[in-house]
Amino acid sequence: MEGGAVQDLQAKKAGKAAKKEAGGDGAPPKIGTPISETLKLLPEELKANMKIKSITPRPPRKPRLERAASLDEKSWRKWRRFRTSQESLTDPNETSSSNGSLQEASPSPPTRGRASPCNPCCQQDSSHSSPDALEAGPGGKSRGGASDLGKRASEISSAFGGLLRGKGFAGGKPRLSQIMPARPLPPMELNVASHSLRTANRIDSDCLDYRHYSQHKFGRVSSSLSDSRLQGNGTLYDNCSTDSMKSTFSVLTPIRAKDVRSRSYLEGSLLASGALMGAEELSRYFPNRNMGIFVATWNMQGQKELPANLDDFLLPTDPDFAQDMYVIGVQEGCPDRREWEIRLQETLGPHYVLLHSAAHGVLYMSVFIRRDLIWFCSEVEYATVTTRIVSQIKTKGALGISFTFFGTSFLFITSHFTCETFAISLRVSWRREEQGELWKAGDSKVNERKLDYNKTIQALTLPKNVPDTNPYRSSSSDVTTRFDEVFWFGDFNFRLNKDRETVDSILNQNPDTDVSKLLVYDQLTSEMSRGSIFKGFQEADIHFRPSYKFDIGKDSYDTTSKQRTPSYTDRVVFRSRYKDDIQAVKYSSCPVIKTSDHRPVFALFRVKVRPGRDNIPLAAGLFDRDLYLIGIRRRATRELLKRREQKDQRSSSICSIS
């Protein structure tokens, strides 16, 4: 015990001796003594390790100011690192220093207890703006206020934010590209396909939104409910995976093997899932439930010679897109009906197939449809009516073709009504007043044309096997009431109740499209307004010149001794069970075809289509295959001959140098 106490006393004495050697008398330095003089009194080892603090009494620092200063210091460090990396991208031949631009841009950053990694000039500026310098004011009695520190922090933050926005400094030096601020990550989705799986399946950015791409590319969106069978069955699914499957293999909707095994697949009622004629398939092909139909009529005058090119007739340049269905009716057709149909197929090309064609003497009708839509047609039925009993040659009468497309029934009728048979020149005319009406030579034929119309609507026996889509709105005495959409076109032979001289003067006054003055004298317009013919039918506005009667091969009207009055004999009218189901898009004639005394007349329509049921006789994709192959082969041969002629023309051309 005594030995331990002695050791403690010896240790205390040694400590006191060390203090005397280090500090002399051990008295602390005076308050007014400069720090440099105090450092001289300390040994070299203590100078490096000891931190000299001022003993001037001052209140404790506020935590908020301390935290703000530390944030500014961190911003300064980040800003200096960013500035250093930016200077490395500048031109080394520039003579201006980064420190100079720094001083011009913003005040120097704060430092705490250690030198900033800058040049001495920068350190000199920083010594005036540091938090310690703000705290130790004159005489050491005042500190920098919170407002000064906040102002300095805002200036540095604004300078740093401007740098991030590409506006850090002025001058001609190159700047880094814009840096987007950090944003929160998107929420996690319940998707089976991971990022690596999507990459493996080539789901790139251009294929992520297949619906938008298909709408922009093809004009229609594949919105089949088959996707719901793939996805909405309670299992996990991924839209991107489905879109990738569509874009990788084809634009067709994928079909599950389970659906194919089902005996009820593509069979069902109106709204059943997977019904062939139902709403699902209809929406996949026609999202807007509207289809385009081309209807044309032409009296060929029995000419053997066919036009060299039918493009201007069937494919006018005014609409940008071809139609979904083409229906062409011909009166007094050419002797070779098959050749006429081949020419139609050759012109329309491989995208269309002949759904059905029929004839009644020299009345022809051909129905072409896009090959993708052939599966949604019912069996095609047709019927004929003869209005001239005496003649063995069926030149006058009507021909009707009907079928159901999805759930909408169509009836197309082409007719050739009674024409003028008087051998009296129309220049010699007389007038008589009867019930306030104006009569001329040939007006007695108007009543015969009305009889032709009435006989047609009563004797045309359609439909036969295909059921009526709405039997409650049908009439047994009028065939046009048994179908949803009816198009009637042909050579109706209605004339203008005016002499040739008056009609010529009106045409010369308005050589372009103003034919309103002529339509005042049109017989068909007058009879339809009275309701004596084509009850319930409409006709689009006429803006073309009369389609009859021309000199063959010329643009002039009849110059023979008969001097027949130009008239609108070739017409297209339509009716619908439902209001606004049929919209007329264009109604015009084709003046470039001059092989007949009639000009072809055509009309473009937008028709609303409704879903249907599968309990009807289906055509099952039936079309004229032989005609299709002949037309496509002839089309390809024509293109090869055209190229060969161009090649021979280039090779046979001779360049002479004078």
C-alpha cells in the first residue's frame, strides 16, 4: 500500500515538472496576445496537433445555422467538382483561368477550418466569406446574422442550379448538355415479363405501343376481344408481351389452342365470345362499324371494244383509299361477259375477289370484295325480272343480288327501264297543258318506266334462303323493304323536259359543274319528289354533266340528225332501314371512257355495319378462283410487257451530237 502511494506521488511530481518545462510558469496566455506570438511559445509537436481556439466568450451556436452552413459547404464541394470536370472539356488553348470565371460568376464558397483546394486568390476571397469570419466581427464581439448566411446560401444555390440548367457562366466556352433532375422511380407493376425477358423477346421502344402503331400505319386498330380471352381470365398477363407476339409474327390476333379445341369456337349468338359474325370480329375489322362501298353503272351500248384502262373508272384519284366492296352494273353489256369480268379483276388486283356475278340477258352485275372479308358473307342469292315480254332478247328488266355481311343485309339492283322509241326528232316538239304539267314528245314513256319500277319491286323474289334481319319491318309487296341497305342503279332513261337548244345554252353557260339549272327539268327528280317512284330512296347531289348522249369517242353530245337532248339517264339511288346508315361520299361520272354513247356513273358510300348471328347459310370463303388466277396472271404479264417496252425504248434511243 505504501509502495503504491509513493508511486502516485512520484507520477504527480513528474507531471508538474513536464508542465513547467512546456509552459514555464504554466500561466495561460493573455487575452490580448496575438495568436502568432502564442504559437511561438508552443513546441513544434504541439503546433501540429493542438487546435487553438479563441477564449473570447460568445453565445452558443444555433443548430439551424450550423446545419445551413454544412449544406452550403456540401453544395460548394459538389459545385467545385462539377466545375473542374467542365474545365476539362474546354479548349486548352484558352488563356482565361477558371478561377477568374469563378470569381465573376458568384461569390467564393464558405470554408470551415481548412483551406479550399483553390489558388491563393480564391482562398483570400473565401477567408472573407467563411462562416467563421462572419462570426468573428470587429473586436470579436459580433457574429454574422442568420439573414446574411441564408442570403449567401441562396446565392450559391442559385449559381449551382444555373450551372445544372446550362446557364452557369457567360462566355463562349462549351457547356455540358442538360441534366435532368432526379425523379422517383415508376411504381412496380404486376407483370410476369421481366426486363431481361422483354429484351430477349425484342420488345423495343418502337413496339411497345402496337395499338398506336397499327392505327397510324394501317388506319384500323385490331381491338378483338380475343385479347381478353388471352389476358382477362384471372391470370397474370403482360400487354407488352401480347403486342410483341403480334408484331413479331403477324398482325393477326393470336389464338389459344384451348379456343381451337372448343367445339363452340367461332360459333355463337350475336354477342357471344368468338362468334364469327358477332361484334368481336366486326370490331376487329371495322372499329368504327363503317365500310366503304363503290357502286357504278354503265350502259356499254353492246360494244365489243373494251376500254384500254379502267383505272379512272374503278379507282378514281380523289379518295385516297380503295373501297371495301365494288359493285358494277352494266346495261347492254359487251358480248363477251367473261372478258369483262377478267378486266375488272385485273384492274382491282389481288386484294379483291369476285364474290358473285350474275346476268340477265345483256344486264350484268359483278360484286367484288376484299379477300380478307370473304369469310363474313352469307350465301349470295340473285333474282331477275323481265319487263319486256314481247322481245326474246332480255334487254329491259332488272337483276338483283342479295347477301348478308356480318349482321347487315344488302340488296343491289341494276335496271334498264323503257327508253324512247319514237322516231321523231326532238327538235320538233309540241306542248300541251294537262293538270298544270308541261308535256313533250316522249313523256308518255314516263308512265311506262313507273310500271317497270313497280313490277320490279313486286316480282323480285329475294331473299330466298338467307333469313331477313328484321322481318317486322318487311313488306311482301316491296322487295326493297326486306333488306337493311338497298342500292338501285342503272339506265333509268329519265330525260330532261327541255329542248336541245335550251339545254345546250345552259351547258355552255356553265361548262364546269354548275348544273342546277338543268336539274329543274329532270324527270326523275320531279317524280321522286312526288313519291310516284323510288319511294323512300335518296340520291346524292349531282355535280357532273349529263351522261347521255355522246358521240362515240368524242366529248360532244349527239350530232346526228336525231339531235337527242343530253340527259341524266344513268343514276344511283339508295335507301336504308335505319336513318343515316348510308352516307354518300362522292357522286360523279367518268368522262375519260368514250367507247359508248353513255358515260359511266359511280358513287362512293360509307355504310354502317352491324354484328350478326352464325345461324345463317355462310358462303365459307367461296369466290371465283379461276377468274382470280387469270386476272392476276394477266396483270403481271401486262406489267412485264410494260417494263420490256421501256427497256427496248431506252436501248433503241440514239443520241446525236451536232
